[in-house]
Amino acid sequence: MALAARIALGFVAFQHVLFLVLEMFFWTKPFGRRTFGLSEQQANDSAALAANQGLYNGFLAAGLVWAMVPGPHAIATGIFFTTCVTVAGIFGGLTAKRSILFVQALPGVIALALVLATQA
């Protein structure tokens, strides 16, 4: 896999590790509430859901890192996980907060394009 694709996969994986940390450990803290625009009550009421969401982001990060490991699986794994990131980002951007389109979906699309370009 080309270096640019690996760098993009690494960036998107790093983002999802950060999302995991924010959603699982900082959701109810001042930094997390500011980041997501939540009141203390909203954060407390949704903490279990956020932790679950954070765990899923961790699985996405793990898959993206796996795609960076050289081998016959790398391109297919990269395509699968960047597609998952992109779809989740589009859904989040349309249903939760528009900025998710730029923070999650756009890097996913860029990484997907770079992974696909390595096939040519």
C-alpha cells in the first residue's frame, strides 16, 4: 500500500482513538461537554450511550490500524473500514451535527480515495 494511503489511514485511526477517549472518558467532563455542546444534565443522561459510541470508534480505529499492516488483506480492509468511517460520518453529519461531515466523513473519503488509488 502506498505511503500516502498509510498516512491517511493512520490519521483517521488517530482521530477515532481521540473520539473514543472523548466519548468514553471525557463526555461528562467540562472539556467533553464543551466539545459536544452539552449541558451537564444532557451529558449525564447520555453518558452510557456515548461510552458505547466511543467503543465503536475504537473498533474503527483498530480496523484502520489493521489495514496499515502490510499483507494481502490491507487494501480490502482499508476499503471496508474507510467506507464504514465515511458512512458513519455522513449519517452523523445529517442527523447529529453538520461539522461531523468535515471532521469524520471528509478524512474518511480522502483515505478511501488514497487506498483505492493504490489498486491502480
